[in-house]
Amino acid sequence: MPFLIIMALYAVRIYRAPVDVRLKKRHVGPLTVAAGGVVLYLAWDRLRPDGVNTLYFAGEFAGVAAVYLMSCTLVLATRLPWLEQWFGGLDRMYLRHRQYALLSMLLLTPHILFHFLFAGRAYRDVDAHQGQLVGIGHLLGAGSAIGLLALVVVSLGRVGRILRLPYERWLFLHRLTGLLLLSALVHGWLLDLVIGGSAPLLVVYLTVGLAGMAAYAYDELALRRREPRADYTVGRVHRPTADVIDLTLTPAGTEGLPLTGGQFVYLRVGGRRAWREHPFSVAGVHPDGTVRLTIRALGRGTRRIYGDVREGLPATLNGPYGMFDHTLGGTRQIWIAGGIGIAPFLGWLTHPGGTLPAADLFYCAPDAGSAPFLPELTAAAERLPRLRLHPTFSRTHGRLTAERIRQEAGPITPDLHVFLCGPAAMVEDLSRTLHRQGLPRDHLHAEHFTFR
């Protein structure tokens, strides 16, 4: 109960905060997941059968909580557009997806430990038929735990780079998550003595698990047919540097997608043997529906696009997604772009009919040769009197710091809004530093490339 009171007070504080309602909404999703976990525990604690060992109960509830979080990860993987507003965008949804998956794996440790320490006597005197079910339950639980552990491990950045697992295989393995959840769900149904001793808890447990299975079924059977998409043709192809490609895509039909600069889309290029879809920020939308994407060749898929894409190829865009939007901020803003993270800012500067705030744009790159969009940004700063451009080259100026931001853009005051897009280390370091200097967290807006 104290946890619910704390969350309620936190929700009231968010509700009363003087920020855009869209910034308030993005807290609702994580709060709902956390509150759901607390309510689940209260139900288990209140309705558990008499005489259940406390440590055994803790271990079994850890397993139930793991199933709950696994169901949440599957719901967040559906890319349902209406969910974005409650988590702050698809990038944040995927970050939560990863966090919940990791937490569910951590919960399996006390579940396995306490189950084997305290459940042995409960299964000692069962008949042959029950013993067979117990054996099946243990087998399903072991398979689910090993499979989920493998999926979490191969999704870690360093492990992925070591294994060099092709995306197609990684995706195939992750499409098994729903089957692993089903295995875990049946495992708990067969073995959990708390669930077996309380019909209401069994109903709640199955409802939680089936919600995750329903999301999995939607993802596998319906998402690819219901997701907003449009056909395009690759137009201009420009390679300003050895690792950056600038594409324009022309709608192949009467209408393209309703896009704005700063959002991102999933791009698939080619016909029958189309390259896998990959998310990219929208770097511009023209009045005729032509879309601009800027892509840096970092991984295997983007290197293939850089080397093989050419004019006239068919392409498909899915989306749009993302909530990286300068209208969330106030009248004074600072924009910080690292490398290809300049893409959403280019989209803002070229969006037709958009009204821009007074902004200082810091374009960070190793040197001028690694900043292919600097001439375009310089022209935009000359055209837009409220935009001030600050090229920052790490090899000559050093890394961008809060002190340099203060020197060039003015004092860091609580009414300032900062938008960051670029390498995760840069975004995290500057966000932490600026928050320590008094900038509210809700005034720090970041586009996360981590999930891409």
C-alpha cells in the first residue's frame, strides 16, 4: 500500500507540473505498469492459501511477476500508435521493453532458488499422473528460462557485437518470445501451489499471461497488415561522405504518409528481395509528399543501403513514429545534434509552414569533413534570424560541455528546453550534467537511437 500512495503522489506532482500535456502523458504508461505490479502483489498476498511458507511464496510471486513483465514486453513490441503517447514515443517504448525483459530475467533467480528449496516436499507424495505433470512443468519452466536468458543476452550491445548475429536470425529468435511466455505460463499453472490453491489468483494469472499472448498474436498475424504504410520510389541519391547517404523518396501512389520532420519511419528498399526494414529519422518533407532520409552506414544493413541503393528502386515506409517535437518546448530552446543525429533537426528546419522558436543549434562532429550538412545549416541560420548555429568539432574544440553551452547560448535557466539527438553516451552525459545545473528532467528531450 505505501508504494501505491507514493505513486499516487508522484502522479499528482506530474499532473500539476507546468509542462505540455504530452509530457505529462508519457509518464502514464510506466506508472501503470508499476502500479499493476504492486496491485498484483497485494492480490497475491491477500488471497494466498493458508500455511504457505513465506520464502516459497516470495519465490513463486517472483515467477508471477516475471510472467507479468514478459507480457508487458510483448504489448510494447506491438508498435501500436496509440500507446506511444503514454510512454513518450516508440523509442522509449522499446527502451522500456528492454528494461522489463531484463527485470523479468532477474526475477527468475529467486523464483528458481526458492521453488527448489521449499517446493520439494509438496511434490514428494503425488501420484503417478500428478508426478508426470510436475515433470512436464519443470521441463517447460527450464526451457522458458533458458530461452529467455539467451534472448536477453544476445540483445545486449556488447554481446551482439561479439556474436555478430545477423539481424534476420536475431529477429527470428525474438519472434519465439511468445512461445516462451506460453511455456512459462503453463509451467506456473502446473506447479505454483499458491495459484493452485486460489481460483481467483488462477484467473488473474491466466488473464495476465493471455494479454501477453494476445499481443504476440497481433504482432505476428495482424501488425504487418494493419500498420500504416505507403509505397515510394527512390529519387535523388547523394553520398556526401564515405559513410553518409542522403535519400529522397517520392510517393508511388496518390498519397504518402502524413509525416512531419523529427518523426521516424521504417524503411524497406527493394522488391521481392527487399532489404530488411530499418528505422530512420525524417530529415524533411516537401509539399509534394517527397520524404528525405539521411542515413549513416554503421551496421551491416545500413552499409548495404549505402553501397547498393540507387534511383528508381521501389521502397516502402511504415509509420510515422516518435514524439521528438520542438513544439513540446518553450520560447527558448537549445538543440544539440551529434553526427547523423542532425536528421530530425533538418526535418524541423525544412518542414513547410512550421513556426520555429528561438533556438541555438550545436552541430557536433569530429571535424568539418565529418559534418556534411554544415553548409545547409549555415544557409538556414542566415535565412532564419531566430536560429543561431554553433558548429562544434571535437578534434579542435573538444567535446561539447555545459560550460561551453552557457558561454555561447546564454545561461541555463529552468525555463530552457534542450533537445538532444546523437550517440547515447553524449546524450546521457549532457542530460545528466544539465539536470545537475537546474534544468528540469521534463525540459530535457532526447531522441534515442539505442533501439535502432
